[in-house]
Amino acid sequence: MKARFALRASTPWWRGPLLIGIAGLVTILISSIIIRWAGGAPIPAARYIFISPLQSRFGFTEALLSATPLVFTGAAVAIAFRAGYWNIGAEGQLLAGTIGATWVGINAESLPRFIGVPLILLSGMLFGALWALSPALLRTRLGIDEVVTTLLLNPVALLIITGLLNGPWRNTETGFPDSDVIADSTKLWIIWPDTRVHFGLAVGVVIIGLCWWFVGKMSGGLKLRAVGLAPNASRIAGLPVERTLLTTALVSGGIAGLGGASEIAGVAHQLTTGISNNFGYTGVIVATLAALSFIGALFVALMFGVITVGSFSASRALEIPTTIGQVLQAVLLLTVVSALVIQKYQVIWTTNKSKNRE
């Protein structure tokens, strides 16, 4: 017996919601087992992770803050994947954005705020796009797989940050390996009084809206989707496949870099080696769970923000590891992707009969 996957000819409307529901139940079951192994009670842990952040103003706003970088990286990965460009380098592109933002932030003391804020955001976007340029050129000019090149550039960006913070950007006041605080003229505005929710969240929502509008409503978005679905047929039809991939890769890197600038200008206000909590890698999960939908990526990012804040609450109350939230996200990714594969493909078993002919 030999098994092979084949596309389903048709699927009933109820199969997708049913499989996603089953994936959710499997996630709850597996996560409950892991929480029990960690020494916690599953039901109270679920209450702390999913409900407690929504029961207080502080918890909800901190969830919004945690979701902000994921909005950027989720959108960056989604638009690249829609074009068939498998960008796994959003982490490095975000880190490159933090470098560009810091460079502007520590040298913009004399600028007015209405110039400093756009400048620091644009700098982060530019550095993110530049970091995405080399793997995009390798893909479009030489046909080298971008999964490998974008992934390998992620630790390189972190090494550059480490070198800068232990060299020319070392804090001039404390001597610690972190940068000086950026100028007040480049710090993002707080959009929710008495919280840490900043202007970067609004920028992220606008980016989501622009991506949705372009990909879904514009002729350029139609070409992008065509290239992603059938690159060879698009090339035969005369579409500029390589140019579309290159442009999309730069836009994706720019969005991720903008997320890095948002973290510098809105939250940290200085560059550190821990500026990113794997935001770029989590963005891949966000985009995948959203089925590459931009509006879906926004809601998945918000859900992950709630899980991140809730996992800290569960850790304090139940004395379980804070990484439970990351485990939950990973399990959810695996179960949902499995459900999507089952929805799209079916397993066909064939019998191989060997005949000996003389």
C-alpha cells in the first residue's frame, strides 16, 4: 500500500469551520496536558491566559501593546506569501528597522516632533527594505531559495546590533551595552491616555488596511496574487514575475522594518539586544493562522497579545513557566495547519502490483 495526497475536487461549506473547531479542541486538549505536566491546573490557567487580560483596563491595553509588533510582522509575511515569496526573514528585517530608527533617534535632538516622528518611521522602513534586498535579488536573478537566505540573515542582524551596542553605540552615561535614549522629538505619541498604547498601533492598522485594499482591490494586487498562485502561467501571460517578487519582497521588508521602528520609538526608546521577542518568527505564525488574510492577521495578532499578557498572569498565579503562551501558540499553529491540509487534500491509497516478466 502506498499513500499519496490529492486535491479534493470539492469541499462542502461546513467542512472548514468544523475542522477549525476540531483543531481548537485538540489545541485545548494538548495544552491542558502540557500545563498539567508543568504543575498547573488547566482550567484556571485557561482563565488567566484568555480571560484575565480582558477584565481590566491595564491587561487589555498591555495586550494591545504586545500585539502591535505582530500586526506589522504578520502583514509583512502575509503580503510576501501571497506573492509566492516565502519571506522567513521578518525578524532580521525588524531588527534592521530598529537600527535605522536608533540611528535617527540618537541624532535628531534638534528636530521638531512633526518631523522627527515621520523621519524615524521612514528610516526603519528603509532599513528593513534594504535588509530584504539581497535575498530578493538572489531569488529573482539567480533563483536561490529565499527561505534559506532570509532565515540566515536573521542572526546576522542581531550580531550587527550586538557589535554596535558594544562599540560606537554603547550607552554614554551608564556604559552598558545599550544605546542612548532617543530624542523626545522622535518618540511616538500615546494614543490611549495613562497607558503605553502608542501611535504605532494606529500605523499598523493603517498598514493592514492598505495591504487589504491593494491586494484585494487594485490591479497590481491581482497581478501579485496571480504570480503567487501560478508563476509559470503568469510569466507566459506576460506578467513581470521577477519584478513583482522583488517589489513585494522590499515592501514586506519595509513593513517589518516599520514594526522595528515602532518598537524603538513607541516602547523601548533605546536599542537593546533583546528589543525583539521573536516578533518576526511569530509573524509567520500570525500570517499562517490568518490564512494570509490581512484582516485575519490583525485579529490573530490581538489574540496573541492577549495570550502573551495572560501567560504572565498565569505564571505569577499558578507558578508555571511563562513560555506556556508560546507553547500554546505553536500547538495552535500545528493543529490549524493540519486542519487546512485535511480540508484541501485527501489521502488516496494505492496498491503497487509488481509483475515479473521474463
